[in-house]
Amino acid sequence: MQLSVEISLYPLQDNYLEIIKWFIDRVDAYPDVQRLTNGMSTQLGGDYDVVMALLATEMKAAHQQWGRGVFVCKFIPGGVNLDHSE
């Protein structure tokens, strides 16, 4: 089963751009997950179990590395075409 997730990270620190870029770089290490980022959020797409495992691992790593931060996510089971724009 496919899954698409829209995720936004709001680090509770002054160097928030560094932290967001760090998180995106880590997500890019997963070759089986498609990523599309814009100025407001990052969209991820791929196999349900792979995407959920990525989120569990990388969200925990972000909290361990940087402390407090807020993640806001939207989940769409079945996935969407991340290349689509209109």
C-alpha cells in the first residue's frame, strides 16, 4: 500500500533553517521514498511501511539531536502523485 505524507517541522530554536535542512537531508537518504519540498512543507511518498519507519526514525533523531520541535503531518493512504501541479 502506498502512503503520502505532508510534513512540516517547526524547530523551537533560532537556527530553525539549519535544523529543517538537516531533517530534509536525512530524509533524502531513503532512496525508496519520493520527496518534494516547497516553502511551507515537505511531501513524502512511497510504501506505507517504509514511509512510517522513516518518520519514526527521523522524527526521533531530530528530537534527540535538536531538542524541542513541532512536527505537523497529514497522511493520505493510497498516495498521491507528488509530481502533479496545477
